[in-house]
Amino acid sequence: MLHIGCATWLPSGEEPAAPKGMPGFGTAKVANDAAGVETILVRLNSTQATRLPELWAQIDEQALKPDLRIAMDKNGMRAGKISGNSPPLLDEWVRQTVQRIGEDPMEQAGFAADVSSFSQLWRCRADVRKELSIRDFQNESLNISYHDITSNAQVYEAPHFQYAIQATPHGDASATIRLTPEIQHGELVKKMIARESAVRTDTRRESIVWKQLSIEIRIQKGDYIVIGPTAESRGLGEHFFHTKTQKGEIQPVLMLVRLSEANSDSAFAHPSAAQAPPSTLQR
């Protein structure tokens, strides 16, 4: 059985003492074919957003192939890698996020914005797919644009924006991380699925997978992958990496992905104060 929990996000991977009365998370060792991948979505207010260029200057965007960077830019996205310790600016934003969730009941309930900033820790076995929910428009229709050689736009009913996460450990405290943007949309439909000479019925929504925007990077334990919007809001980045707060403010969002364990004997981090309610956890 695969499990996930809440990750501890402090500067440069530090782990604070567990809160009183709360045991450390995951005392068992990670299986040899598994990697610990931590994720958090960081919302930026207007003041923080003005410093995004300063942060991107400290992120290695050259870790992505040129054609992928071009495709992402066309669709309002950018990404890169941080090796080792994260920049102090990013550390500060994560601290503020954790503090906000710990103090604000609306944040704790997931009502402060349509993107929740809970941190999560995923135990990823080799190439097993996990789904990180970004935004869910249950009662809305959105005109979503995707830019390739030409620009394509289409209206989708009740779109749910997510990233598929896959990790392949390499046995040397490193792993290859694959991150693919997707949406599910429309009504639940029954489909016949053929697998290993057997046919079964599965109920699911229609989905779109943007493989052309899939990121695949080999990183070491403690490294980060950062994905966010371009300065000009456009294309898929407008929906994946922006959020609307309860007060009506549109804020940019950064998706942080960190490799915390890869074929390691160490235990996972303790639960943080920013602990997601059970309804947000995916198995």
C-alpha cells in the first residue's frame, strides 16, 4: 500500500522538533524502490510577486531542454531546478506560508483561496503515478487555451487541474522526477478497460494530458524543482499557476517539488504545523 503525509518545509531542508503529543511521521524505512517527494503550492501576494524576477534569477532554467522551455513559455509557464540549499527569498516565502496556515482557520479549512498551500509528502514507488490537485472548478466552464504550432482554445465543463507525479529512484540518493500537467473535465462516464486478458468497467471523467509540457529532471536528495507562471498571464499558466482568494485577489502560485528520500535509511520528516485535513490527502 502506498501512503502519503504532510511534509515539513523549512529552509534548506531543516526538520524542527515534532509538536508535543504528535509522533514523528513515518518511522519505517523507505523501500529500496521508493522515493520521498515533497510538494507545496506557495501563493504570493502582490508584494511578494514583485520579487519573482529576483527568485527566477537564482533558479537553473537551463536544466530543461530548450524546446521544452519554449513550449512552456508559449503556454505561460516556466520551470527550473535548485541544487542544494534553496534561496533565502524562497525560504522566507515558505516560512510565511507555513505560519499563515498555522494561524488562519480559513487556510486550515482550505477556504482562503481556490489553491490550497498544504504541504504533502509522497512515497513514490518506481514509475507509479500520483496526482497532485492544483485547482478544481466544480460548477464552472472555462475557455482553456493551449499553444503549440497554432493556438487552440476550447471550453471545458468543470475542469480539475492537476499534475501527475512519477519518480524513479537510482540507488544513489537521486531520482528522476516526471511532472505532467493534466485536466479532468465533464461528467463521469463508464468505460470498458481491457487489461491482461480481462475486461472491466471503470467510471471516470474525460482527461487531457499535455505530454509536450512534461518535465523530466534527475535531481539529488534536497534538490528542488520549481514551476510557476510567466510574468504575463496566458495560456495554461493562467489556470495552473494563479489562484483567486476569498477576497477576490488574483495571486501567482509556485509549485515546489523536493526530493527528500531516495533509497535512504532515514525516516521521513515530522508532520508540520501546516497539516492538511484528511480530505485533501490522496492515496
